[in-house]
Amino acid sequence: MIRAEEVQSNLEPAFPSFVKSLVRSHVASCFWMGLPGTFCRAHLPSVDTTVTLQDECGKEFKMKYIAYKTGLSAGWRQFCVAHQLFEGDALVFQLIGSCSLKVYIIRANDLTEVDGALCLLNLDAQIKQNVADSAEMKTAACKSSKRKRPRSLPQAVVQKKNKKSGQLRLSVPQAGQPAEQSENDSEEVGSEVLEGFKLSLPAVHFKDIKSFEDFNILVDGLVLDSELSEDIRNKYYKLCCNQNSFLHDNLIKGVNFKLIAGIISETVNIADAMRACTLTTSRDKFATWDKALKASELFGMNVGFLRARLSRLLRLAFDSEGATKTRRYLEARFERVLTEDEIKSLEAKLVELKEAYERYGANAERLKSKAEGYDLKFQEQVLAPW
């Protein structure tokens, strides 16, 4: 962050800029880049649009900017992979157009203990360097080879840097930019969200939850609340209350957050379906629910109580004498309804036949006298003398 702010201080103040220190959600689990809300409201469109990021080599990357979350989503992952970004790296974003940002990359693992000391000792001289130094830094960054995973600096160096940085580093924000935007992820809670993810919150025990308003779905230090509808969250809260614990407490670490949200949602949906099932629910449906719950259980989800209830329902519905008799009764009632419908259909057909019979009878009576007279005339001709 010290070096990132040095780079920022050398940029043209007329072009607004800000610094971001990369955390896990930026480069691993979520691949979402939340931008400072005040910067976005001041300089970026208020509707979703496409934003262009230009790296130090001039290569451009298009990505989707989500206005109401003030962050970059689709396309950001490609930028991270292309530049081998890791947690701990820092980026300097500079506005160079209406929807274009220049990005300067400061890599955490390029700073050794000696480099850190030299950086602090020579900081004043570095701040006075001109744009040519920035160009040299860009060329070096473009030619950098593959990197290993970043390694934290020794605690002594970090403390030394923090102590000296208060006297040496320039951390004055760019013109028109609030000071809090220079802090590490100062906008995390408001905008560091990917489909509902927020900044890490402290671990909470379920016994401390007093109401639904206090309830957050926290996994690996990240909140999933916005990934689920309020109805699903409310029903999930009631399931947790039933067991007096978070059902997701023992989930396997590192599971994709969207998969976790899907598991929770499916758990709630199956619980609802079980509440709505009847003796006419098929055995296949029960089997499907059990397979889904078993899969969730393998991920560490506490759904044993639902599987136990499902097993009892299955036995009651299919493996008991009462269920057999009830099922026969339901089948007989169903067949009776079918037979009754058939009788009604036949009765309706009989009414149609009777109406046709009456119609044909009236027509026959009307033609009878004419037909008999014509028949007599014909017979006269038949029996007339030759």
C-alpha cells in the first residue's frame, strides 16, 4: 500500500484515482471488484454499463460495471488471471475516460525485506521521480515472469514500515477524493459484493441470535445473505432455530459460495416439499429428496434431522399396514370417481340418443301418410291389366 500510494501521488491530479488492496474475494472465491462508492457516484454512470480497464502495457479489458453495487463483475476474473493477481497485491485505478480506467499493479511478493527497508529510506527521492520512472516500472511489470503465491512480509518489517510510513510516505488523496478511499477496502461493506457477498464479519454463535434481524448466513468469514431471497433466509432461519444452531456450521472449507447458496436454498425447498407431501406422493419423489439431502450432508450441512423425518414419512407412507389400507382406499376412491365420470358421460350420451329418437319419430309420423298414399298408387300400376 505504501508503494501504491507513491505511484498514486505521482499521477496527474486532474485525473481522479484511488488505491485498492486485493483481498480474497477479489482474486479467488468471488472474483468481484468493488469500487469506492463516492468515486463511482462522482465519475461513473448511474446505470449498468461496460467499463474498460487498461493495464500498464496498454492492453484493454472490457468488463461489466454494476452501478447499484458500484463494482466490476463479468470480465474482472479474466483481468485477474491475465495479470496473475494475488491477495495482498495493490492496484492504483486512474480515470482516463468516461468509462475507462488505467490500472497500475503493485505486487506484494516483489517486495523483499531488504527492498522494504530501501523503499522506506529512499522514499523522498522516489516521490520526486518523474513520469519516466513510471514508464520504466510499467515495462518491467509487462516483462515479469510467472509468480509464486505471495508471501507475507516479516512482522518486524511490517511494523517498521508502519512506523516510518507515518513520517515518510505521502498519502494525500487525489483532488476531490475523500480520504477514506485511500484506506484498504474502505467500501467493502457497501460495495464489495458479488451477488450478495459482503466483507468478513466476526464469528457469531447461534445462541446470540435473538431474532431474524440479527441472523446472517456467514461462511468462511463472508456473508451470503444477498445471494438468497428474504423468504428463503427466513425459512432457513426457522430451520436453524429448530436445531438451535447454524445448519452450515460444519460445511467443508473452500466450497464455492454459489454452491453453498444453492445447498441452503435446496434444503429449504425440500423442507417445504416435505411439509406439503401426502400419501399420494410417489416413492421416487421421496428418494430424490433423500439423495439431495445426502449430498448436502456430504458437504457438511447439518440436515440429519430432515433425513430422519423423511425416513419416518417414507415408512409411514409405504411400509406400514395402515399405509397399505389407506393407499387401497385412495385407489378405490379414485377408481370410483373415474367410474362416476364414465356413468355421467354415458348418461349424457343416452340423453342425446333419446333426443335423436324423438326427432326421428316425429319426422316419420309427418311423412307416413304421404308415403302410404304413394305406395298405393304404385301398387295400382303394378296390378293394372296388361
